Amino acid sequence: MEKLIIGHFYPDLLNLYGDRGNVLALLRRATLRGIEVEVKRISIGDDVSNGDIDIGFIGGGQDSEQNIMADDMKNVKGEVIKQMIEDGVVFLTVCGGYQMLGQYYEEHGGNRIECLGALPHYTKGEKERFINDCIYEIELNGQKIKVAGFENHSGRTFLGEGEKPFMRVIRGHGNNGQDGTEGAVYKNTYGTYSHGSLLPKNPAITDMLLELALKRKYGEDYVLSELSTEVEDLARKQVLDYIEGGIRAAQ
Ligand code: GLN
């Protein structure tokens, strides 16, 4: 029986808008396929070594929480997380977690948080927050898919050399409200500004991450078994209808 270990970093500090739902979606779509999943909580004071996990998840947080975990992430777990990313461990990081993988985050008030520096992007806070239901487009297996999301951030993130955008913004602001990019991809590490229900509502992305992790662990020939997306598709359609047409679901 295949097994995946998910490392949920700083779950007590970085968990805005139910970001943990992404971990639950990975767990659900893996276990429905008969894949065993263990979720490890890894926060300040917890040890982690390269090789311990197959998928890492870091959620979003407020500036104050990012200030609390920044030292642990950079100076305690930093080298291990960087090694994991370089070795192709699959990571999904959201908003604050995504910002923290970059070079620095300069808050609107001027306070500068030195980030991990695993990815080349940097982030500058502005007074106006970007708060929106969003629609993005992603290309997976040659197919363009509409992704439903939600953003709430003051940070504007600018990508650096060697990383690519994760998605394209159709509606919302994405990385910075200027260049139409949303999130970042470097090796098997993904960053996004889209909170909470990214994976629960977008099963194609959940499956893409699971398949990447399983291929890495069990060989490139590993094929993820088919699994219905009917329920998740209904949830996504409801949100897309609402965003695109202002149509609310019947109560
Ligand atoms: N504190 C960061 C910002 O406002 C991240 C917020 C978040 O994770 N939603 O840009």
C-alpha cells in the first residue's frame, strides 16, 4: 500500500480562512484511492529532517504571526526546508506561507521580515489590501482549467529569475495586481495567494500535487488512479457562477 506523509508547517500560526482545508483535500483524495496518509504537524520547536515528508504545506497568516514564525523558519528549519525544495519535495504554500519562502516581506509600515530565501520572489506591503473572490486559469495536462479562489493580502509579490507563475489571473489581483501572474512554481514547490478552499474546490490541482509526490516516491511510471471530481466540480461551479454572474446558490 502506498503511503504519503504530509508535513503541515506552523498549523497553529498560519491557518487563515481554513487553509487547513487544503491538507484535508489531499488526505481525502489520497485515502479514497487507498493511499495511506499521515499528517505531521511541524511548528516552532518541532524537529524535521529532509526525507521525513512527501508533501509540505504552509498556510497564510497575519503579519504578526509571520513575525513570530520567521526566525524559526529562517534560522532553525531553514536549511532543511531549502534542501527539501531543492530535492523536489512537493510543497504547497499559501499567501503568508508563500511570501515566507521568498527573499523578504516589507510590511506597509516599513518593518522588514527576512524570509527563507528558498525562492527568488520578494514582497512589499501596500496600504490597500487586495480582497476578492478570484478566478484564475491554469494549464494542466494540456487543458486550460478555471480555478476558483479567494485572496486577502496587502503584500505585492514580484517573481524572480528561475520561478514561473503558478496561474494566470482572470479576475482578482494575484501576485501584485500589475502583471497578471498568480503564485509561483519552482521545481515541485507551489505558492499561491489563494486561501482556504483552493484544493477542496479545484480537484485537478489536488490530483496534480498527489501525482507529483507519488511519482517522486514510487517512480515516474506511477499513475494516479481515476477518481470522480463530481462533488468538487459542483462546489467550484457554484462559486464561479456567483463570481461571474452574481448568482447565489439556492439556500
Ligand atoms: N500578511 C500578509 C499580507 O497581508 C499575508 C496575509 C495572508 O496570509 N492572507 O500580505
